[in-house]
Amino acid sequence: MLHSTPRQLPCWLKFVAPVAEQVRVTFLGGLGEIGRNCAAIEQDGRIVVVDAGLMFPEPNMYGVDLILPDFRWLIERRDKIDGIVLTHGHEDHTGALRYLVKDVNVPIYGSPLTVGFAKHRLSEAKVSADLTFIEVDDHERRRIGPFEVEFIPVTHSVPSAHALAFHTKAGVIVHSGDFKLDLTPIDGRRTDVSRLAQLGDEGVALLLCDSTNAEEPGFTASESSVGATLRRLFLERANRRMVVACFSSHIHRVQQIVDIALEQNRKICLMGRSMEANAKLARKLNLLHVDKADFVDVENIDRYEPGEVCVICTGAQGEPMAALSKLSRGDNRFLKVGPEDTIILSSHPIPGNEWSVGRVIDDLTRTGTEVIHSGKEAVHASGHARQGELRTFHQLLRPRNFIPVHGEYRHMIHHAALAESMGLERSHILVCEDGDQVEVSEKGIRRAGQIPAGFHYIDGGAGDLDERPLEERRMLAEFGVLMISAGIDGERGEIVHEVSVTARGWFEGEGDRSVQLTITNEVRSALTEALREGERSAEVLNRVAQRCAGRLLGQRFRRQPVLLPAIVVF
Ligand SMILES: [Zn+2]
Ligand SMILES: [Zn+2]
């Protein structure tokens, strides 16, 4: 009966039957971490990519500037890719484009603001490739490769964000993008819940949905509620100079700060390169409303009394090179902050940034400045849906299958449980991780394989960086290094260049110097002994030295530096 198993199908049948109605989704990043979002949706051998984001390194990733998705799977299939669709302009969705487009030059779709942000970053990175950008309108439906792709407006912390509906052979696949259900957004552009409900009525085969706040009960505060808090804080401090730090892409936050400052007849001073560039772009696109005459350059800020200016700057995440950090260190030539100033961090630290944010707050406080942050006042609202909004989203779409995306593992688990509580059967929910592939069909969803999807580290100076050198950097940082060198005359079997022990990140003071001396003497004896026994191999002699030093250090300190023996046999 062998011939009846699927593997034994006649070859012509393999090319016809079951694959026709299947659509495959491949997750390249963003499932298991906040960052480097990237997915591929595939039908009939053609692929459309959703987002190409980056992730920022953790503090112990020494020398790593950025982390990208592993794009090899996409690059190998570059001829099959019909487009890259960007949900919105945040770095965790667009920041890796500059690396991907070097190998995959296909049209890039997104809202005018999303495309504008992406283009700006590509030009900053001096990417010279001749790229095609296609700006899409809200509600637009476009043919991209094998799919009709619909761009559905959603509210988020950057304007002009989209959820995507892919009309596929297996039914409609909805990708939420990053979203919240803000009913009072600053620009009045609400999440298009009526279209989502319509899609729900027509039938949604698969929902991929933002899980960032899936652990949080209730509803995320509206962006406009932040404005109310900021207004009160400004009113209470009419004579003080107000400095507000926020994400430069958060145009609606910037708009609210601008409006409040202008109500108090303050001039606006933008600080930070990306703040200036993004405000310029948003004004051009009519998304930020402020007259040029209302701005003042930082060089001229001294001409105004503290109560006459408002600074809006970058650096709310504690980035060491950003405007706020420079203020905290007194590094800005034209503006020194002190007891006359109030600084508001209109943000919440991204996981991993808490330490740097705390340090900036501390340094600012040391200057006598008043510092207000989200731990004290409601000066920030998240851009991601909490449980109440997620339930609403699920209820509107009533998907047949669901995969949580955009989150750390626990966020996705909570989101899966939420979907189950909404009545979806467990067999129709998959918790996936980076590298997982899933097939969607009329019948349901199933895991369909895995691709390599590890972290791709970028070290600004050295380019690509693998896990091993990174691990070595961690070891060096944590344990220091000890080098043992000596020169051996191979013929005579004698040490001719004296044993020398040098260390970094180790040994300090007299006590340690005696240990250093002991190691030198012991290694000399061990080498002499080995030479007397006739050993001449450099490899073996290096091992002898390493073992000897390692044993001594272990006894003395119960831990060891990285040992680098350099015994040369002439
Ligand atoms: Zn986002
Ligand atoms: Zn995101």
C-alpha cells in the first residue's frame, strides 16, 4: 500500500492539488521580542513582505548598534518578492529596510508619512539604491503580487498607521500592525472599525494581531488625555522654561505640546536632528500645524525669558547622543538647564532602557532642574491596545484562526488566552516564534516548517557580528583578560624570552602583584618541566601554561579571566 501515502503521489499530482488554496506566512522577527518586526505572506510562489524593522541591543550586547532579522531566507527568494508593505513609520517596522533593500529591491508601500520617514532614514544611511516608493491612501485597495492588499486606518503613536487586509485564496488575512482604539485621536483619524466589522461579516481566515499590551487590563488612555495633563503642568509653571522630551515620530504628541506652548505665547525650540527632520516632514504633509514664525533656534534661546520658550527635544529613552542626554551633561552650547527649568519626559522607557533613562533623570535632577516623568504624572499614553481594545478588535473581526504577533513570549501567551476567552477554539490559535512558518487554508492553520531567524547583530564599526564574538566580548567585559607570553628555543628546550603575565580588568595593588608573580613563577616551572620531558609542540606548551595559570587563579579567586597563552617556539 506504499503508493497510497502522500509521498508516493504521482509527480504530476503533486503540482496540482492541495497547494492551490494554501497561503503561507513566515515570521522573520517580532515574535518573542519587541522589535525587528518582519513577516512574509506567500501564495503561488509569490511573496509580499510586511515590515522590515530593527531592534535595539540590550546593555550586555557590547558594541552592537542594531539587531536585524535574519534576511537570508528572503534574499534567497528575492526573485519571488513583489513588494514590501510598511504598516507604519516606527523603527521596529522600518529600521532594517536600509539593509534589506541592498539585496531586495522591490516597490515599498506605505502611507505618505510612513514612506517619508523610511526615505529619510535611507538617505541618512546613504543608501543609494534606486528604490520605488508607492504612497497609499487610507482605505486604498491595491494589487501587490498575488494579493489585493487593503490599507485600513488605525490609531497608534505615530500618525497614518495602517492595519492590512490581504485578500488571498485562503480567505482574508488581517495584520493589525501596531494599533490602539483611540476614539479621540488628535487628528480625528480613527481606527476604521466599520470596515473591520465588515471584514468580520465577510469572514476573516486569519488574524495576526499586536500583543504588546495583552497583559494589561482595560483600555489604553487616549492620546488627547496626555494633552490635558501637559496643559495643567504648563499652566502651573507659566514662568518656567518648559523642556519636553518625546519620540520625534510622535507627531501628535509634538502637536499637543506646540498647541499648549502657543496658548502661553511661548516660542518653540526643536532640539535633536530627528525632531527637526520629522517635524519638517510632518509640516510638509500637513500633519503638524505650526507656523515657521513660532519657532526659535536654540542659538537664540537666550533672547527669551524662561516663560517665553518651550523646548521639544529627543532623548526621552536616555539615548546617550540625543538632545536630552546632552542637556543632562551640560553639553549643549546654547542651553544650560538648571533651577529655572522644568523637564518633562513625555514617554515611558522601552524595556531595556530603564537604566539609561534613570541615569538621565538623575543627572538632570543634579542640575537643580525639576524633572517630571510618567512615574509621577500621566504624561504619556501607550500606542498599543490593552485587553479591552484587543477584545473589541477580535469581536469586530471574529477570525477563524489567530496568531498573536508583536510581543515578547508572555505577551503572546496572554493574547492567545484572550482569543480563547472570546470563543475561538484552541486548535485555531497558534503561538508562534521567530522563524516559524504557518499554512492557512479553508480547513484551518497548521505549522509548516521553520527557517533560520536568529538575531543578526550589526556593529557599526565592524559590520556584521556573529554570536561567538559577541559572547567573547561579554566574557572579556565580565572577567577581564590575562595574557601569558614566553619564547622557547625549540632546539635547546629552554625558555629564552622570559615568561610574562599581563592582565586587563584584573590585578590591582600589592596583594595582586604577588599573585601575578606566583603565576609567572609557576608557569615558568610548568613549562621547564614539560621541556625537560621533551615537549616541543607550541600547542601543548600553550595548554600547559593556560592550565597552570587557570588552576592558580581558580584557587585564589574562584573565578578566572579569559586566558590568552602566547608561547612561541622558535
Ligand atoms: Zn509602532
Ligand atoms: Zn512596533
